[in-house]
Amino acid sequence: VLLARWALQPVERTWLKQRQFVANASHELKTPITVILANMGIIKSHADDCVAGQMTWIHNTEEEALRMKGLVDDLLFLAKGDDVVDSIPFLPMELSDTVSTMALSFESVAFEHGLRLDADIEPGIRLSGNEQQIKQLISILLDNAVKYTESGKLIRIRLKKEQNQAELSVYNEGASIRTEDKDHLFERFYRVDPSRSQPGYGLGLSIARMITENHHGKITVNNSNHGVVFTVQIPVK
């Protein structure tokens, strides 16, 4: 009996995680659906108004629908799991150029938030991968850095080659990560801020980890120089 209980522990943990995942997903989907239904109720109650007079509720409904679509897309990406690896095309790509392009695209975002964005990218680094997923990975890390960096602080993105690995790091100046948060940061729906004051659903870092693993790499997070640094290592063979 003891041996059977011990053998079933991984299954029980997986089942509990699955239940928590479904509960969290349902909670996140409930909010935009409630807002959309409320907006539709307001529009119906003013049926005689012209469309122009209802644009506030229409725009609000559209925003919530887009948020819900983004959540569903993320959930589908995570649900596919390992099945994605065999179906996505891996082609030779210029990683240095891709990282430079993504860093450039985030300069305006950083500027709007009063942040300094520094890029240190070693040229000529190439690997076999899926460029769309790599761009999504970089976007997730930079977006996460922007969310958790106060105005006037620094964000730094670096790319270098270490032996047979490409090492991408995104550093943001600010508060360090607590040990209890660090152990769960890549879990689905986990948020450092339990008040949910930050936008998003807590799925970004889970997707970042999955993309990294799809490319046979590793992603880690550590406190460094009065800030936090996410490091991705991907083989360049």
C-alpha cells in the first residue's frame, strides 16, 4: 500500500496542477465575458440610439474580446505542449539580427515608460530554430522587464556566444525576486503580485520556458546588480 501511494504521488500532483490550471483559466475568462455581457446589456437597453452613440460600449467590448482571444491563444499554445515540437519548422536563422530587431521595436515602449533600454548584441550568431517563436520569447522577456521596472531605471538585453550556446539575457533594474517566488515563476498563472495589479494573465513566462525547451535550451532567473536577470541558453548547432 505504501509503495502504491508513493508511485501515485506524481500522478496526484499532476492532477492537482491540472485542476488548478482549469480553475485559473476559468477565472481569467470569466472577467472579460462578464464585461462583454454587461456592455451588450447596456447597448440593448438603448436600442433606439444610433451606433455613434454606443461607441464607448462597442470599443470596450472589442478590447475585452481581444484580451480574451489573447488568453485563449496562450492557453492553446501551452495545451499543445510537446506536440508543437514535431510540427513547427526549424530553419537556419540569424539570431543576432532577430534580437537587434526586437530590441529596436521595444525602444519606443521603453521610452513611453520613461525607461532606458541598452542593447549589447554580438553579431553573427546563428542557430537552427523557429524565428516566430524566438521573437515571441524575446517579446515576453522584454515586456516582462517593462512591467516590473520603475520609471528612470535600466533594462539591458544582451546576446553572446558561449562555446556551443547562444546566451540571451534580459536584465531589469529594480526589486529583487524573493526565493519563494523564484521557485514558481515559470508556473502557469503564477504572479509575483498577488493583487493582480499588473496587466496580463501570468502565462508569459510559462510560454517562454516552453519555447526555450522546444529549442533544446534552458531558461533561468536570478537576482543580479540590484535587479533581476532572465537568461536563455540555446544550442547553436
